[in-house]
Amino acid sequence: MMKLQISVPFNGALAYYEVFAERDGIYQAQLVGCQGKAPVAPPETLTLTRSVRRWVGSSERPELIDRIGQELDLRLNRQDSRNASTSDPSSTAQ
């Protein structure tokens, strides 16, 4: 199972989450640390689901879900691009 380390701003601090796919389109994020002093601690665990146009999740803080989801999208798109280029025989040098 692939795990991604994602850091996002949270209430003046930086929250670090480890994110992994639970099943197709559903991800779990586990807080692994927080740098700085946030007036309210970030949620320990989050469930994120990719809807048609945005991310939804198990937090009452949609901005946190959006930030983690956007970073997750970037990472997954980068990984898909790498996988496509390594599996495409036309992309190899002759």
C-alpha cells in the first residue's frame, strides 16, 4: 500500500499527514506531526473522498480537506505521469 507524506498549512502552523488509499477514491489521512503553534490542534485522522469536482471529508474544516485533496491530486497526477512514461515503449530512447 502506497503512503504519501503531505504537509498543509493549518491555523498558522504546518500539519503533516500520512495519506493512503483505503479503497478506490477513498483515502485516509493520519496526522503525524504539527510544526508551530496552532490555536486548535489539527484533526488526528481524516477520511477524504474524491467527488466529481472537489474533495469531501470527515472534518468540519473544508479548507483542510481541500488543501490535502489538492496536494493529493498533484502527487497522484505526477505519479500517473511517471508510470505512463515508463510503461510507454515509445517514450524510451532508441
